[in-house]
Amino acid sequence: MSTSSPSSELAIPLHVAYIKALGDNKDDLAYHLTAHLRLNAIYWGLTALNIMGHKDALPREEMIDFVMSCWDDEAGGFGAHPDHDAHLHPTLSAIQILIMQDALDRVDVHRVVQFILSLHQPSGVFAGDQFGEIDTRFLYCAVNALSLLGQLHVLDEAAKERTVNYIIRCRNFDGGFGSVVGAESHAAQVFVCTAALAILDRLDVIDEETLGWWLCERQLPNGGLNGRPEKLEDVCYSFWVLSAMAILDKIPWIDADKLTRYAYNDHPSSPSVNHAQDLEGGGIADRPGDMVDVFHTHFGIAGLSLLGYPGLQDLDPVYCMPAALIEKMGLRKPWKALERRTA
């Protein structure tokens, strides 16, 4: 638990050690209870390591071998764990991992593209897998994956328009987006819809003024960010909210100084990303006093990167991957984070 005294410093060596040790105890019950998230967790850990400047902290070949062991040859996609059915979410994670490890040549791109296209629904949304659950998260996974594979063109103009129109139908009166048509606005859904529209070059359909206002209202009196009205702050929204605001160039709409104090100040009455870090075992929790996990560790560090935290690498908020890598691939879309501080 993150019960140690608060710190204004991000404990990078501890967080690197925490991520490196995640797979050490395979006899632990929690390890097996999280098998359905295994490939996603590797992506979270690897991306966090990249942003902290320790991209080689985990054994490359062992990681690549595990990713490929999750390949579902019948479906043409990746499952979250060996012998799991293919799903869009772990398929995107596998692609992201292999790109960060410079091993995308291991992927049968044609089969993955066909798997993704097979999940495109007449409404324009994507199902997550063969069982048919739909969600704007899966739409983002599909668009992101196709873009990273250099295959976004396989969505013809009619298919792209259906996809964009589905996102528009998920837009609410407050400017935000839900998981499906008619669902309430949620910061994570706002991120996936905004980022998908950015990749599709269709940010013009967003009511930027209204959405920017809804996003800036996610800031609570203590400076932290929540995901929807009347909810507590959570470290992961440091990414979900800030990423959408970075894409819309609206970060100046929030009180950046207050958010910075929230994130770095060691004032005990102001819970923060750094207060949620475990200064004994490493890792970051959703909020102070809770158990750490790799999900919040990743998104907490991602949020700190967008806030310009010194010593971190730039994160591309559209793809949630190292910005330099996305730039090298020629995929960068317009976005603006806070300027990186030197100390």
C-alpha cells in the first residue's frame, strides 16, 4: 500500500524496480487472477519504462516471445494470454509492444487487418471480439492499430464516415462522449473518441468549446482530476483528461499551477500522483492508501509526462506511446502538452 510519507519527487528507480518484478512470482494468486490483462499489463509497464527512460529494463526477446505466444492463429489476432481468444484490446497492446521493441516484422499484418475489419459493425462501431460486445474503446483500438500498422487506408471513405458518425452519435449535450450511444460522458470515453477522431483527421466534428469546458470541470478543489461529475479524483485521469485536452490544445483551460501542486507538492492535505506512489516497494495507486498496480503506475506517469515533469520522456497523447517513436513513424497528429521543466 502507498502509505509512506508523501514525496515531491517521482521515485523513478523504485517504479522501474516495481515493474521489473511484476512477473517474478508466478505462484502468486493475483498473477493468475489477472491473466485476462496480461498483454495489456506488459504494454502498460513497457510504456511507463520508456517514459521514465528505462526502455531496456525488461528482457526484449523474452517479451517478444510471450507476445507471440498470445497469437490466436484461428482468429488472426492476439489474446490477452496464451490460449485466450483474440480481442481488439490485447491485439492493440501486442502491436504497441512489438513496435516499441522494433519487432513488428513478427506480425502477420494482413491477417491482423482482416481480423480488425471483421469486427467493424454496420453502425460504424467495432466489436471487441467474435462475441459482439461494442464500445467506443474498441473503436479506438481498431483505428489506433490500423494506423500503427500503416493500414488505415483499408477503411474506405464510406467506412470511415460510418465510424465518425457513430462517434458523433455518442456525443452528449455536455460535449463529452459515452461508451455507446446514449451512455453518459466519461473522461476515458472522451479520450478514446477524441484520439480516434484525431487519427481519422476529423476533430472538426467535436464541439471543442463545450468539451473543453466539460474537461476543465473535471478538476476538483484539491487540484486533482475525476472522470465524471460527483466522483473522486483518480491518478489515471491525469492521463484520460489531460490527453484529450492536449489534443484539443486546451490544457491552459485548467489551473495548471494547481494541478502541478496537486501532482508534486508534498502538502499532506493535497493527495497527488506522488502521494499515491509507494516509496517502499514502488508503483503508483489510484489514490493515497490504496494498493499500487501497473495500470495506475503507467497512467500516472503518462499524466506526469503531459504535465512536463522533469526527467521524463514525451508521451504522444493520441497513441499513448513514446512521442519520439510516433514522430519517427510519421504518425504525429497535432497536440500540445505543458513544456518540459528542467528541474
